[in-house]
Amino acid sequence: MQLDHLISPLDVRSLIGETAGREVTGIAFDSRRVQEGSLFVAVRGTRVDGHDYIEQALHAGAVGVVAEQGRLAPDTLSETGAAAIFVDDSTAALARLADAWYGSPSREMTLVGVTGTNGKTTVTTLLYELYTQLGFRAGLLSTVEIRIGAEKRPATHTTPDALAIHGNLAEMRDAGVDYVFMEVSSHAVHQQRTLGLDFNGGVFTNLSHDHLDYHGTFAEYIKAKKGFFDQLPAGAFALINADDRRSGVMVQNTAARVYRYSLRSNVDFHARLVGNTPQGLQLDLGGTEVFFKLLGRFNAYNLLAAYGTAILLGADSQEVLIALSALRGAEGRLEHVYDPEGRITALVDYAHTPDALRNVLETLRALLPEGHRLACVVGAGGDRDRGKRPEMARIAAELADQVVLTTDNPRSESPEAILDEMEAGVPPAAARRVLRITDRRQAIRTAVRLGFEVLLVAGKGHETYQEIKGERLPFDDRQELANALKEYAGVN
């Protein structure tokens, strides 16, 4: 693609050098990925500023550089003859360039984004599986995985960088995908990774304490989530959880058509929880009672969000309910792990926020047969919102009969320091029911040996690694729990 054509969607403040007649072979925002003919976009990240690596990009063969005003000396270009394109915001420019490079793939498919603190993965996965069941070719961009039709690959972020998003969407378009369902994180909105995407709809699940390590304040976190709905076009829909008190704020300035779903009020999409059993949920939707295989009241909201989205996209109500009733939801969300002896109901869940942990534990507590006990293994991530740590421990101690505090992904922090902060949240009266075992593998083994009838291992869900001091070491809660159950049962 010619450089002058590629940069045409940008609000260019000034130019140095020629853009006409220059062939661009690719776009990169990491100087290590620049090849001969690349356009390098200097992006300011949270830890690294791409403007500091412009010279490396030029020496690697970049034919042009997109930079912010005042961040590039003209003599830097003299040796290479590369062009410089100056913009106010290079992060926003990257998203626009990615859209142009891949030929605006989102405009050729139906794209729905799902945002909120909890439930994003379950709702997007339900929608992907639902539309696959309905006979469409569907795509999924989630925390757990990327799916292009039947092809499955692991995901690395809730919302990938702008180049990766558009690259994935281009693959989906080329594979004949009709509908794409995408998790939209607050980080992605704040970093403008979703600019240039043509959303047909947006879904809001709920909002609670999370990511304050990044956003600084809860108000800024709300602002980031709201930003997604501010970007929706007039032809799109915004479907919000009316039972969340902050849902109205999300759509204050949206141009989209607003719809609501609720378990409490008679709004656009209303359901009544008829039954909540260890086998699943019984919901009444408009006079039709349907059994679903997901557990817990919080999943009733997820199912209702998926149902409402499908109806707004034009699907038939009865077909949607029949298909949804057969689905089991996302990997690592209240996922059962087989016990060879059948003595322990063992589950793994991604619950890594106070609200998510409370939802899961309250669900399990409500379903617990009389005389049965509930144990919980839980940790908290390093280099993340520290305010969650004591709260997570407090909730676990309140709702579980036995708690084992352990590591999650300590990252660069001391595991012991994280556990100290968690322990500070344990009420003195509950201290005797709380164990502290730093090694997560040992914590899971110990929790199994306690022999409680129900065991929840929370925090990591689908993840297959533990991040320690910059390394991702292989670790899968499901596999570790399965191994511990076999060992406890005496199975080799």
C-alpha cells in the first residue's frame, strides 16, 4: 500500500519528506518488528515510549515514522530519507492505520462488543456458541481464546493491540465469518485500541472494583467503560444491565439505541429466576420457562444479556432459547474437575475481583446441601489493584468454611507481601479458618486433603501459566486440581 494512501484517515499536523510513491510493506509499533519498508508508529506505552526507539526503527528499514508533535528531531531522518508524519495522538493514529491497512474488516461483519467488570467472557462465549448453533459462521475475541469459525487459538489479552484486533478481524472476514463477539476492556478503550471499529452493538454487564492500579480512581475506571458506549454510532444498539446502579451512566452520551435487561424490573428483556439448583438454572422469559446448564444467579444475567443481544440482532426467540439451553459457557468459569472417588465437588473459576468471588461463593453456598462444607483457595495478582487484596480475603473468609490464601500471578511483587495484605482483610473471628500457603500447587493439594465436600479454586480459571518475575511458568489450576484429587484418591 502507498504511504500517502495509508495515512489518509489521519489528522496529520505536519509532514517531513515525501509520502507519495512510497510503498509500505507493514506497520509496526515495536521497533524490533520493523522490517524493510515498514511504517513505524511511535506509541507512548505505560512502561515504554516508542519515541525513544525511532532511530532503531529507521536503521531497521522503516520508510516512515508516525510520531507526536515535537517528539522527533528533523536531522534524525536525514541519513535514511524516511518520511515523518506528525499527529496529536499516535495511539489513536495506530488504530486508524490498522483499520486502513486491513481494509476496514469490521464493516463487512456484524460486530458486538461486551464490556463490564465481570461476565464479559461468558457472554461473548455464549454468543459465539449460540450463533454457531444457529448455523452462522462466528468469530470470538475473548480473554480465553480467539475463534475464527471452528479454528481456536489462545488469547493473550482481554483486548489485543489495535494491529492484532484488525488482523484477527481481517482473517475472520476472509474466512467468511458473519458475526463477531468481542470482549472490550477498560484498558482497550482508554488506549484507543477500539477506534476505527464499526460496532453494531455494545453490551454492559456490571461494574465493580477492578483495575484501579491502572486507572487510578474508580471514577476514571467508569469513564473508560463509558467511553466505549460514547463511541457507538447511531445505528448501533446499547444493551445495559438495568440492575447495576451505574448502567445509566454508561449510556448518558451514547448515540446508540438503548435497551435494558433485568431480573428485577419489567424492562426490554426481563427474566424471572424460577430455580437455582446444582444442575443449572430455570428461567422464565416472557412466559416461557427454560432450563439452562449454567450455575448461579450471576449467570442468569449473562444468559439474559446473550438472549437480548441475539434478539436485537434479529434472531428468532424460540430458536435462541433452545440453543442457549444446550450451552455450558466459557472455559475456566465454574468449571468442574473430575474427582475419581466422587467425594468432592471440585471447581475452578476465574473470579479475580471481589464481586466475582462473592458471586461464585454465594452461588455455591446457596447450593450446598445441609451438612456439607465449602473450601476456597484464593490469591491476588501482583502489580495490580492492591485495594482488592484484603477485600478478596474478607469475602472468602465470610462465605467459605475454610480458606487457603496463596499466590496468584505475583509478577514482580513479593508473594509474601501480597499475602500479608490479603491477611489484613481476614476478620479476627475467622482467622482460625484461614490457612496461608505461598506455593499454589501445595495450597491446592492441602485444600483437597481437607476433604470438604465442595472446593473452589479461584482466580486463574482458564490460565495455563503463573507469572513470576517476568516469566510465565506452566501452571494450570484444572490440571493441578485433577492431580491432587487423583493423589487423594490413591489413583496413579
